[in-house]
Amino acid sequence: MSLQVRLRPYAPADTAPLLDLWTAGWALVLPSVDFAARRPWMEARLQEHLAEGAAIVVAVDPQDRPSGFVVVNPGTGYLDQIAVAPEARGSGLARLLLDHAKAISPTGLSLHVNVDNPRAVRFYEREDFRRVGEGTNPRSGLPIYHYRWR
Ligand SMILES: CC(C)(COP(=O)(O)OP(=O)(O)OC[C@H]1O[C@@H](n2cnc3c(N)ncnc32)[C@H](O)[C@@H]1OP(=O)(O)O)[C@@H](O)C(=O)NCCC(=O)NCCS
């Protein structure tokens, strides 16, 4: 299947569509959490990531509409966010974004994932990440796994 997408750096006009797809994507993962209420927090986090030197890479369709994004800091190898629009799940777009993150952080990546996010856990394990620890998200109090690639 060929994806009609290209990857490009984040631009300020992406903020609302990225928050839309982030909210919709996460609502499927943890329906009990009000992600719409977390939009201001996430909007601020995106700016913090940029200030910290992270790359926000956006997947867009031929009309330049975002359908997914990844946030990765090539300096630390930390992947803080990856999300695709609900309709893009299972399309290969998430792998495309993750492959890009690997390419800009070739010495390795690390990330945390909610234990109660089996789709993401399966996705990372399929893409050659290995579990290296577990703990608790200090903000949500939810159990998390720590994964590494390389
Ligand atoms: C995580 C995310 C980026 C993965 O992208 P995706 O397109 O859904 O991933 P894929 O469909 O390529 O892979 C998912 C895998 O999990 C499997 N899967 C789906 N539902 C599952 C479930 N409930 N339990 C276990 N595995 C599941 C799929 O079958 C597939 O595995 P396979 O290729 O072996 O068949 C996407 O689901 C997303 O945006 N989620 C919301 C945000 C999020 O959770 N981000 C990650 C936070 S760490």
C-alpha cells in the first residue's frame, strides 16, 4: 500500500490539527481520561519540546493536512509523543513516523508507554523496541513501561 503522505517539520499552523488528532487518538486509548481538557497542557508541551531542541515531525496528506506526528529529541534520543489520526491507524503511517525518528536518532531511542495501551506496546515491540523497565507516570499515576530501541 502506498501512503499519500510526506513528512515535514512542524509549523505553527499545525497546532490545532495536531491537538485534534492527539485528542481523538488518545480518546480511543484511555476513554476514561478527558484529553480535551489536556489540550492547553499539550499545546504548551509542544512549545517546550521545540525550545528543548526536539524535532516535531508532521505527516501531511497532499493537501498538507496533518494525519500524524512524532516528537523526538535527537540530542537525548527521547521519543515523547507519537500519534496518528484514528482513521490512519493500521495504515503504516505510524511506522513511517517511527522510522523517521530512528533515522534522526540513529544511536538509539527511548520512550515510556502506558501499560494499558496494548496497541502501542505491540507496535513498539513489532518495531524492534525492547522493554527495559517499568514504573509509574508521575503526572497521571498510571503504570508505564520503559522501552528502548538500540
Ligand atoms: C500508537 C500508534 C501511533 C500506533 O500506530 P498504529 O497505526 O495504531 O499501529 P499499527 O496498526 O501499525 O500496529 C499496531 C499493532 O497492534 C496490534 N493491536 C491492535 N489492537 C491491539 C490490542 N488491543 N492489543 C494488542 N495488540 C493490538 C495490531 O494488530 C498491530 O500489530 P500487528 O501489526 O502485529 O498486527 C497509534 O495507535 C496511536 O496514535 N495511538 C494513540 C496515541 C498513542 O497511544 N501513542 C503512543 C503513546 S506511547
